[in-house]
Amino acid sequence: MTHTATPVLSIRNLTIDLPKGGDRPHAVSNLSLDIHEKEILCIVGESGSGKSITSFAAMGLLPKILKPSAGEILFEGRDVLKLSEAEHADLRGSRMGMIFQEPMSALNPCYTVGNQIEEVFEAHAQMSKAERRARTLALLKEVRLPDPERLYHAYPHQLSGGQRQRIVIAIALAMEPRLLIADEPTTALDVTTQAQILDMFKALKESRKAGILFVTHDFDVVAELADRVLVMQKGLVVEQGTAEQVLNNPSHPYTRMLIDAVPKRHGVKGNPDMSTPIALRVAGIEKTYSTARTMFKPARKVHAVKPTDFTVLEGQTLGIVGESGSGKTTLVRCLMGLVEPDEGSVWIGSSRLETTTAAGRRDFRKHIQIVFQDPYGALNPRRKIGDLLIEGAVNFGVPRSQAMEKARALLKIVRLEEDALDRYPAQFSGGQRQRISIARALMVEPKILIADEAVSALDVSVQKDVLKLLDDIRKAVGLTVIFITHDLRVAAEISDHILVMSKGEVVEYGTVDDVFGNPQHSYTRQLLAAMPGRGWEAPDMAAPGPADAAR
Amino acid sequence: MLKFVLTKIGMAALVALTVSFISFILLFMAGDPAIAIAGEGASGEVIAAIRSQYGFDRPLLVQYVDWLMRALSGDFGMSYYFKAPVSGMIAERLPVTMTIGFLGMSFALLLAIPMGVLAAAFPNTLIDRLALGIAVVGQAIPSFWFGLILIVVFSVNLGWVPASGTRQWTGYVLPMIVLGYYATPAIMRLTRAGMLEVLSADYIRTARAKGIKPRRVLFKHALRNAIIPVVSLAAVQLGFMFGGSVVVETIFALHGAGYLAWESISRNDLPTMQALILIFAMFYIAFTFLADVLNAWLDPRLRTV
């Protein structure tokens, strides 16, 4: 691909310093890149790689403590690092637009959507009120929002995450910018919404004359969108090239490691052994949330979980897949005894668990334990790891010293050092904390372990480690695992059976190969079709790359 | 929004009714009013006579309903001590208290909110330190001491304003400053904390990415979100100023409702106390209602009931 025109954005040898005392001197060092018109450049990397900081620097939105110390960022021929704040503000929103990761909080809750879009025109153009309004309605239509007239007067909290992200995109597009920067814009969205937003980016590339800088951690998204790819690690560019090159023929060991960590799209375990006994049976579990009618509002009923039956065989893994609002979380809470189901029963082996009394539900926790999604919020920051680990066991009557012994042994199993017992959660990384959470769950020797989006917040390489650890432990101690996830790839990688939920209902159940290879329900087919990067399968990294010889 | 306001009015009315009942009952629990009226060493017959004369021998609920009905028509009975209609006394005293209350709150808001915004916009600078200093001093100085200093400096030495009385409007200046300065620190610090939090919010970054100028980001996008808790706090403080301005009224010899409350409590003047408690409570309820409505106007998420 050759470009005759000058690039829209050209970053030359950019170095951004970190405050002194950090783990490295530069957030970004010696970075160079070009983005041309009608081109999507993806920056890929794990958390802390400097990919977001690069995009913020171009927008002039860096936090005050981060200062570019060398290099230049040329936008339309001008070095934006040399602009005053007011000059940069004139470019932002008009010549360059940005879309952020978290659509739920990216809009001001106090103003209508229409007001927040029109503000861009107020800031950058001389237009009459009627003209601003007409342009805003046209934009709402362009980002494919239904009923623009109504949405114009809506407040952000009345919209879904996907709709809010479209509003943010509309804001970024309002003045037809030449550069569009998107920082993980689909990471917080469900897979079907993500597919729609990614489609929109592809259309924009053609319809607008903008260069697009797309920051992501997800190789599937890269495969779906990118013309060119730039891989970053710890502030350095380790590899740069066309999407085709980087995805299918990565040369740098770090890129190869990242791509190798992407879970495979098909089942890897083969057909599960159906002869093992049933570990967990769920019979007709049902939960309806209702608010009673009060003086001021009518009664409301939400079927969070419609009558659900399934079984999990001993020593196997059941993957439960579904989008937000599908009822996964409520189902898990019922299984954990955190929520009392309205109907139905839970059986462990041949004994039925008491669901109606608090004491009975407490009993659940000897048998079923859970690892939660957020490794940062799940551990009390003011308690030592040792205390956190033994609490559950001591609660069920194990003597303290014996529990400590056990904690020590479990830390070894989750591959952490013994001295971790005397340290606090803040001293561990996300992946390490998730290992601690796993150890904590195993302390009471549960028969069943539930992992609720347990790897969603982790970087792909760390995710791979934790998944492998879970699977090793499952094999070693004969644990039965229920793995809740929105990520179909992860589900395929770790599960024996898959259960697909939608709107509180189980719509499909089967082995991984059946569900992924021959989906029966339209919702499952829709989910699979929405997976980004379907044309690409991560290449096998066992074969030596072409550049290894040259290295 | 209309439904929200109507609901809130309904709830406020219910709260007011409950408060009136509780305040009525509480005063009876504080001691037998007949004995208090009769005075020390009165004989049993005198007390019994007073009891039936004032109607204290009727069931409590009957007395309450009777009192409430008359209170609603503006009749709070006769003061035992002043031997004058309570409503007349209150009508005379309340305007003074309301004036210094509103003036004091305006002074506090006009001082505290700009200081809080500036302190948050330039954290850890000289401006921030100065605002913090003003707040700390305000929190540390007792009102009566601060009032006395102001009198010494501005009335006695400089002779700019009178030290007491309300015959001239200038008589309100010092009470306003004393009362307002007392409320300033909490409002300033809440504004600063709210602004700091809001300024790091994602939607502020979005506003900056739109190319909105810093001042507009600060006042349009940040302040409206940060001010919401301040509104609630100011409502409570204003209620407090109405009921608790006794100290200020005493220092500046203003005959306001706060001073009247203090007099009636020390003389065990039941009808006056009941009337004032009810009126102060009604102010609290009214201010809370207004704060709720104002907040709902500021933030649409609060409009659901």
C-alpha cells in the first residue's frame, strides 16, 4: 500500500516521560507512526503498554503529570505539541475527534443528548439554532439511532451502552474531522453491539475522508478492522506492518506470544466423557424480581431467570454464555445461595440443598464457591492475604493453624510464593489477585467452583495463564467448574459443555463442538455471527516464524 | 417533572404532620405544663384548676387536634409568660430572623462556591491554600467571639455600622457576616471536593475532546454536577440558621425568633415553644423540598420518584 498524499497524522520519535519513581522512565519512548486518509491503524497492546497514552497525546488530553519530552506530533503539517491549550481546543472536536472506552460515563448526565451534540457546533461553527438542530438530527440518523427526534430530547441515562457509544461517535463525527481516534470503543459492549459499532467504523472509513487510529487489546477486532497494525509493549513499538503480515506472520516474539494466547475458536478438549456421575443438578430454578405497587408507582415484574434445568458432570466444565441482562448473574447468585430462588431445587450429587432458609443457603458455600470478575474489588485492601484466605475455612470450623497450613499449600498450587500470606492485596497484579481469589475459593474444599467472568478483566496473556491454572486444578483435584463468560472464544477453550442464555432463558445446550459447529437456536447463530474477526484464525505458533531465522 | 413535584409536596405534607404531632407530644413529656404555669409551691387545687382551665385534662389526641386546627388558622394561643397572642409575637420577630438567615446564606454561598470552584480548578496552588485557610479559620472561630471582634473593629473603632439593633439596614451587615461565615467552610469544602471528583469524570474528558473552552467546561459541565450535594447541605444549613441564630441575635441584640425561642424555653412558655418548633420544622421541610426540586432540575436522573 503506497500513499502519495501526506499522512493525516504523523508522529515522529515521540517520548512521553512518566513521573519519577515509576517502574520505567517513559510511558512511550521513541514512537513513530503515520495515519493516512481512509485508513484504519490499530494499536494493539496489553494494559500499561502506552497505547492509550499515545492517543491522548495526539488529542492534547494527557493528564498533567505526563509530559512529552521529545519528538513531534504532526497533524495537518503542524506540531500539536507546540500549540497552546486554546489552539489545541480549536482542533479538538473540529479537525480531530475522539471516542472513549466507557460509554456509560462518557456523557454528561445533566444535559440532553441533543444539547451535547449541538455544543460541538456552538464551539466550532457559526450556525443558526435551526441549522444546528438539523445537523444534529442528521448525525443521529447517520450513527443509525432509531427515532432521532425522540433521542434528541433524551438524557444519557435513558439510553443503553451501545446507544450512548453511538452518541459519542456522533459527537466525534459532527465537524467531519480528518482524524478519528478510538480508544477501546467496543470493549465495554456486548458482542452483538460491538459488531454493529465495528460495522459502523468500516462504513465510516469509506464515507468520511478520515484517518482512524483504533486502540484495542483484542486481536479479533484487529482482524475485523485494521489496514495496518502497530504492536506496543511497555512503551515501545515492537512490530508494525499490514494487518495481513502481523496477524498471520508475526515476527516479534512478543506479538507471537500475544497471538498464541488468543483462545482457539473451536473446542479443544474433544468430546466429553458422559459416563462420570452428576456433580450438580439444577431443577427448575426460577427467579422473578418484582417491586410492589406503592402509592406512587405501579408494580413491576422482571423475569431474571425463567425455569432452568441443567446438570454438570463431575470433573467437567460447563460454560454459560450470554450477553448482559441474559440472567447469568442471577442464576449464579441463586447457585451461590446469595439470592433465594422463587422455585426449583439444587442438588449436589444425591443431596438437595436447602434454598429457603438463610442457614441452608449458608451451607451452599461449603459445596459451591465462586471467583468474581473484578480482581481489584474482590479482595479487602486492608487485610493480609493470609487472613483473607483462612476466613472461609475458619468460619466453617477449621482451626486457625490448620487453615494457615492449607492456605500455604494452596498458594503453591496457584503458583504464588509463600510469603504472599503476609502481604496486602495492593502489592499484587490483577492476574496474581485472581490466583489469590481462586485459592480463597478452594480453601473450603468445594465440590463446585463458579468462575463469574473471572478472566474478563485480565490481559490476554495473563488470561491464558489463569485459564490454564483453573484447568490444571480441575484435573488435579477433580473439581467441577461452571464458567460464566461473555467471551465465546474463552468459553470454547475451557468448556466441555456450553449453555447459552438469553433474556433469562436457556436457549441452547450442548457440547462445544455442537453449539459452535452446528448452532440450533437463532440467538446462538446471531452471537456467533457477531464475533469479530471471523475470517481469521490465530496461526499456530509452534511452527517457527519466518523472521526467527533472520533474527 | 410535575409528577415529581406533586409527589414531593405530598410527602412533605406527611412529614410536616408527623413533625407537628411529635413536637406536640414531646413538650408534654418534658413535664406537667399545669405545674409549670402554677409556679413553685402552688397547692394541688390551684394546679387542678389550671389544668381544667387550659384543657390539659382532656385526652392528649383531642388536645393535639384542637391545637393543630387552631394553629392552621394562625392561632397559636396566648403566651403564658408574655400574656400576648403567640402569633402576633412571632409575626413581629420572624422577619428579623428570616432576613439575617437569607442574608447570611447568600453571603455564605457567594463566598464559598466561587472559592470552592477556584480551589478545585487550581488544586494545591496558592488559591487553594488561601481558600482552605479561610475555611479553617471559619470553622475554628466561635460565632460569639467573631461577632465581638467585628463589633470592636467596625462599630466601636471605625464606626461604620451600628453594633446593635435593626433601625438602619446597616445593622444587618455584621450579623450577616457572622452567620454566613459560620456556614462557609462546609459549603466551600463540599464544593471543592465535588468539583475535584467531577473534573476527573469521563464526561469532562469528552467535553474537552469536543474542543469546549476550559471555562465553559468548568461552569457548564462540571459545576452543575458538583453543586448537587451542596444544594442539599445549604438547605439544611439555612434551616439551622433560622432556628439556631440565637447566639447571633443575642450578640447584636436583635429581637428575632431565635431569641424568642430561647426566652420561651427558659420560661417554660409552652404555647410559644410549640409554635416556634412547628414553624422552624416547617422551614426545614420547605427548604428540603425546594432543594429536592432544585436538584431534580439540575440532574434528570433524580426526577424519578
